[in-house]
Amino acid sequence: MKYKLIAADMDGTLLNSEGKISPKTSKAIKKAVDMGVVFTVSSGRPIQGILKYGEFLPLNFPAITYNGAMIVNPENNEILFHKALEKDDALKILKLGEERSVTICLWCENQLFVNRIDERVNKYKRLSGVEPILIDSKEALAEKGVTKILWYDDTEKIKSFQETLQKESFNEVTFCTSKPEFLEFFNSGVSKAAAMEFLGKLYGIKVEEMIAIGDGDNDLAMIEYAGLGISMENGSEKVKKAAGYITASNDNNGVALAIEKFILNHI
């Protein structure tokens, strides 16, 4: 099979434990793109958190951001697709988070809003590359359209929240972890898989010609959707089980090795 599109997650996949893209991975991606392969980042991050890696990635194709809730052209920041949380859902998620005293990070119009400034917010600020703004009016943000809400807390608490939230009723909400300490909420009408389908139509690429590479539960949909789903060795058990192939870990150039095996060595 000649693969024509690669969608790769960032944290835990493209990025190693130091938050860097290795020279080997960067080189493999650029070689694939030079061969005509479409490479896109598929992340829970906003576009700002992707653009800062432009030195190491060929960011000349639309990027999948916020777990598929927004697709952005990184060359001019044009928004090609966006689907926000419904107003009532956004307000309920905020209320439930406040009741649990979690650190809340909310994305609206590519700006980062938070319920308080603490050490977790400072860490998330470094990760996203965006200065946080304290939430003033929840109603006003929900009215504008909230792209994603993230709860940031201890791993065990996040696991517990996931279980208790199963009993809650929402209109159109999907929630999953992107990291063990991050619980992310977005419109159930979007996913990384749906975003890949959008790009497939845009570029005339069939699903069987696509590769998806990831590690977290928010990557599961695209791993299952793509013609070839690849899990990192450090991936969650769900992702590993769904994947057609397991590559090396993010600290051992797993993305580069996968590209070499399925793209560069299949000229």
C-alpha cells in the first residue's frame, strides 16, 4: 500500500519526554513530505502550541487542533473547520469542575482562559505557549463558542472524575484523557478521525491511504479510522490494542522508525 497522508499526535508521540522533536524524527518527516506525502499534526493543542515547533516540522498542511474541533492552516492561521461545545454543555462542565475544585483551562477563539492562576496553569502555559486570562464571564465565553475545556488535576482524581461523569447528562460532549492528568471535553461531533476524513476529502486521499500515529486515548478514534493505525510503545493499552502496528516509544524515535518502515522503505 502506498500511503499518502500521515497524521501524528504531538505529546507522547512526536515529542519526547523532554518536549522535543528529535533530529531523526524531523528528518524522516521532511523526507516523507519531499516524496509527496501529506504530513499533519493531530493534537489536542491549539495552533499556537504547534507553530512553535515549525523549525522541526514542515507545517505547510492544515493542522488538526483541539482533538479535531478546529482545523487550521498554519501558514496563514485560516480556520478551515471549527465546532464548539454547545453553550449549556460548556456551562455545565465549568460548574462541575468548580464543584470538584479542579484547575480549569478553557479555549475560546484560540485564547486560553483559566479559573485561577496556580502552578498547574503555569505548567500548561509553558506547554501551550499561550498567556492565560482569568475567566470573567462564563456566560459570555459560552455564548462566543468554547472550543475545548480541560480539567487538570492529580492522575487518580482524573480517573475518578471520568467514572463519575458517566452518570452526567450532556447534549453533545465527548471527554477523554490526553495525558493522565488532563481530562478534555469537546463537542461529540468532532474527533481526530473526523478531522482526518475532512482532510482526506480536501486532498482526495482515501482512508486506506492514511496513517495515524498516537499514544493517548484521544488518539483512539484516528488509530481505528486510518488505513494503518500505529501506536507508540508508550501508548495506552486501548490504543495498543486498536493499532495495526506498535512502533518504538517517543523517547526512541518511534515516529521516525514508523515512517522509515512504511514510507521511506516502500519507494
